Amino acid sequence: MSTHSLPNTSQNQPALTTNTSVKTTRYDSLYKVLHWLVGSLILLMLIAKIGFANAITTEDKLNMLIGHSSIGSVLALLIIIRVVKRFVIKSERPIQTIPNWQKRLSGIVHLALYFCLIMIPLTGYLSASFHQLPVMPFTLINLSRVSSSGYVEADFLLMRSIHENMINLLIILLFVHIGGALYHKFIKKDDVMATMTPSKKIKKVE
Ligand code: HEM
Ligand code: HEM
């Protein structure tokens, strides 16, 4: 039986076992858990587009704001851990065996994704602090500062529109990102997708 941790296709193995410049063949478990957890919660949060549009009564809006800011706060925490792991601790990542232009393109898309992942919660909190209604994550604290500073509609609308534009940019980037991942999985049939999917162990190659 093969000792290799990747799918046992003859196409996959040589790229990972003969290339001596490759040290780690997969993202580690924490990278993967953070990637898929943040990914799933972001997709859930995108439903807020429909939720906020359909919230007619004040009670509906308050409940939407509680749910949205609670999940948003959990996401913000996970994103902070992810950014620290990636850019501060600089945990080791696999070097993909793909053409240079694809490395450059995916590098730019990944950086742009991180940019959105930082800007969206940030502008979310700022929108919340300028909000006319109380925004209470887990009903614990009120993020709205309007009771002390007064409501300025232009400030709220500006922050909300940056929040919304960043979300629209994220959606466009996700089309490229997910399209790229599926292209590698189903057309190139290489190991790019396998570096981010669950496996029993991380294979180290000298
Ligand atoms: C909201 C959803 C998602 C976000 C925000 C996201 C974000 C990211 C980011 C920032 C990276 C770079 C990791 C790093 O090197 O630091 C990454 C890698 C990756 N993602 Fe996603 N992703 C999402 C959804 C998906 C989905 C649905 C798939 C599969 C269909 C996917 C497949 C991958 C793969 C295969 C990699 C490794 C690619 C490589 O290292 O070149 N992602 N993702
Ligand atoms: C991290 C991922 C987040 C995503 C994907 C996200 C997504 C969204 C979406 C789709 C909308 C509706 C925009 C529209 O109508 O087109 C929205 C609005 C809003 N979000 Fe977020 N959001 C996130 C984080 C946060 C956070 C952390 C907060 C604050 C704690 C927040 C506060 C708000 C507020 C106050 C609004 C405006 C609600 C209103 O119009 O009354 N968001 N967000």
C-alpha cells in the first residue's frame, strides 16, 4: 500500500515526490480548518444581502443586526488568527507545481482576498458604530455610538457603501478563486486542490 497521503493517482505522485524544492505538500490542519470555516461563514454572511433587503419592520432589522454582527464578530476573530498565521508567524505553505503566470495570478488573487477579509469586518464595525439602530453582537454590547455622538446619515451611508463595495469585490474574486481551484481539480487534474482538502497527514519531502 502506498504511504503517500495524497490521492493515489499516477498523475499526482511524481510532482510531489520528485521535486526536491517542495518541502510541504499541503497546507497544515490549522490553515485548512481556518480556510473552510471562514469560507463557509462568509458564504452564510452573503445571504445578508437578501436578509437586510427583506427586513421591513424595526424588530426584523434589529434581529438581523444581532445575527449579522454576532457571526461577523466570530468571523473577525477567525480572520485575525488567519492573518497572524499567514503574515506574522508566516507558517510554512506548499509551493504549488504550476506555471509561473498561474503562481503570480493566484498570489495577486490571494492578497486581494486577504485585503477584502480585513476591510469587510472593519467597515462592518464602522457601519455598526454609525448605525441609527442598536447593533448588538450576541446581545452583549451595543456597537452603535449614535446615542453619544448623534446620527449622521452621510457617515453611515459612506461606511455601508464601502462595506457593500468590498463585499462585491470579494464575490468577483471568489469567482476567479473557486474557478481556478475547480480548473486545477477537474481540467488539469493536478494537486492544487488536494493541498487544501482534508488528509490524514502532511507529507514532508526532503
Ligand atoms: C469565501 C470563500 C473563500 C475564501 C475567502 C478563500 C480564500 C483563500 C485564500 C486567502 C487562500 C490563500 C491561502 C494562503 O496561501 O494564505 C486560499 C487558498 C485556497 N483555496 Fe480558497 N477561499 C474560499 C473558498 C474556496 C473554495 C470554495 C475552494 C474550492 C472550490 C477553495 C480552494 C482553495 C485552494 C485549493 C487553495 C490553495 C491554493 C494555492 O495555494 O494556490 N477556496 N483560499
Ligand atoms: C466578515 C464578513 C461580513 C460579510 C460577508 C458581511 C456582509 C454584509 C452584507 C451582504 C450586507 C448587506 C449589504 C447590502 O445590502 O448589499 C451587510 C450589511 C451590514 N453589515 Fe456586514 N458583513 C460582514 C461583517 C460585518 C461585521 C463584523 C459587522 C459589524 C459587527 C457588520 C455590520 C454590518 C452592518 C451594520 C450592515 C448594514 C445593515 C443595514 O443596512 O442596516 N458586517 N454586511
